[in-house]
Amino acid sequence: MSIHHKSNWELLKNGMFGENTIFRMAISLCPSIAVTNGLKNGVALGVSVMFVQTMVNITVSAMRKFIHPKIRIPIFMLVIAGYVTIIDMLMATYARAVYREIGLYIQIIVAFASIFARAEVFASKNKIIPSFFDGLGMGIGFLLAMIVISFFRELLGKGELWGISFVSGNPLLIMILPAGGFLAVGLLMGFFNWVDIKFYGGKGASGAG
Amino acid sequence: MDFVKLFELVVAASLINNFVFTRFLGLCIFFGVSRKMETAVGMSITFTAVMVVSAALSWVVYEKIMIPLDLTFLKIIIFIGIVAAFVQSADTIMKKVSPALYYKLGVYLALITTNCIILAVPLINAGEKYNFFESLAFGLGSGLGFALALVIMASIRERLEVADVPAPFRGLPISFIIAGLIALAFTGFSGLITL
């Protein structure tokens, strides 16, 4: 009883572009601003989310026949929280420096709407393999968005990339301030909408809010 | 009990470390419900109430159950469980006791579980080792700060309805840019109180 009729590649692509978590769906926005003041932090959180998203999709899909629909919400929450705890502990042990800066946001992954939404919408109704690709695609899409935002913010705000400085002179300090995060995401979102309207004849992202 | 410290915590949590504008939490809800003043106010009231109660509940569970039993590594799972259970029961109780209030605010209750602030406050309380009243003050300040942000944003977005915004920026992108400008103003609060 599977409702999916897309190839695995299409599933991947859908997550990466068509339903990109941040720019198209406009959910899970908190980290897109909070941890994108440097490429390193952005990538660390992006990879964590990718891991959690994929594992949650696989787990929920594997258990979909045993989960009673009435209590599915707490069950999904527990599955997500379990994987987040794993990544939280791994980061705390092996990536101390990064963890000190973004630890809170790693723990907050539990409350991400995007992960929950994929478990509910896709994984609970599909077989394991498509669920894996769906989760991976969503994760990659999120990671890409994080890379794009943090690339611009670190480059403009500090004149550095991955902590290596190569632009001399005064950087645009506002970009790494909190305000710069909002501006960067707003401008990038506007840009992607413009591309969509101009070249694909779309109507721009509707977004949740 | 040190009232000055508590007052400072409330001010710090609501203005200086405003969750929306300097910690970037709860953005989904922030952009989701700030379209109309009415929903913004409803959300603010519900949210502040839930915030204070769940800060108190999770403090009790953390200090009295998790630390003695050495279960602190499970704090993410337990806190989200507490919040979800509390919101669910508040929903049920409100429906029975006060249908009128439920009709007005019930819809926001359901939304609250997806708000990251609700999880961040217990986690920060535990991390900073606040005592019971400090946890309450921090929860209250966070709730008030979120309410303030929502009301400011809603009043701007209501005016935005009649503004002529370029097509690609309509809706969310322009809201982000406005939030950026407000955040810039909030930077002015930094250094007001040093804890």
C-alpha cells in the first residue's frame, strides 16, 4: 500500500529543490539564521539534520505497521528525540569547539517541523527505500540551504571562509550580527522567488507563514 | 529570594536576549501567526502562560527526579515529553472547563508544541542551573519577549498589506527583511544589564 510513484532520483531532487525546507517550504527557519554566521557551524548543523532526517524516516517507515495511528505523534517525537540525543552526544564528544557554539540548536532539532512533517507525510505511508531517499533528499536540501546562507554571511561579514581569511579591509559587520541573518535569508528567498517567477513561470514560494 | 536578580532576568530574557531577535528561536511560529494582530495577541497570551508553567514543571522534574537518578543525559527526550503532555492536558482541560476560552485560544495551544522556544527554555534553565524562581522568571521573560516581538511584527505586517512590494519579495522575504531591521534596533539593548 504505497502511495509513492516517483523514482528515487525524483524523490532526492524533490527534497533538494522542489520542496526545499528553508527556501520553498519556509519551515525550520530558526537554525537557518542562528547558526549560519560561519560556514563551519552551518555545515555541522546541516549534516546533523541530514542524519536525523534520514534515520527518522527509515525508522518510522520500518515501524509503520506497528504504530497505532492514535498515538503516532508521541511515538514520532520519541524516535526523533532518540536520534537527536545520539547526535548531541557524538558532537559533544568529538566536535567540542563547534558544539560549544551550536549545542543548543542541535538539541532544538527535536522541535523541527520539517523532520516531523516528513515522518508524518511520507515515511509513515511508504516503504523503507523510498523513505530513505526522501529523507536524504530533504536533508541534502537543508544542508545546501545552510551552505548558501552561511557562505554569504561569513564571506561578507568576516571576509573569511571556513575560518580562513582572504579578503582584507573592513568587512560588512552587519552580516554576522543577528540582523544580518534575517536580511540574508530574506534577500536569498526573494532571489529564488525571482528565479522561479522569471524562468519557470512559478508564483514564488507560498511558505507556511 | 533576590528580587533584583529576578527582575534583571525578566528584562534580560525579554529585551536583551530576546528569543526571536537575538537567539532566533520560534521563528516558524513568529512568521506564521504574525499576519494579523488578533492572532498575534492570542498566541502571545497562550504562549506566555504555557512558557511559565512548563518552565516550572521541567525544573521540578529535572531537579527532583532526573538529577537524583542520574538521568540528565535524557533531558531532551524528557523535556519534550513534559511539554507535549502538558500542552495536551491543558487542551483537554480547557475544552471541558472553559469552552469559550478554548474557542479563542485552543488553536494556538496545538501550534505551541512545534515552537522551539518551549524546548529551549527548560534546556537553558538546566544548563545555567537556575533555581526555581529564577527558572520561572526566565520563562516569564522569554514569553513576554516573544509576545513583544509578535505584536511589533503583526502591527507592521498589517500595514504591509497595502504597501506595494515587488512581486518576488511579497510575503515571507519582505517579512524577513523587516525582522532584520527590528533585530538591528534590538541590538541597541545589548549591554543594558550584565548578569
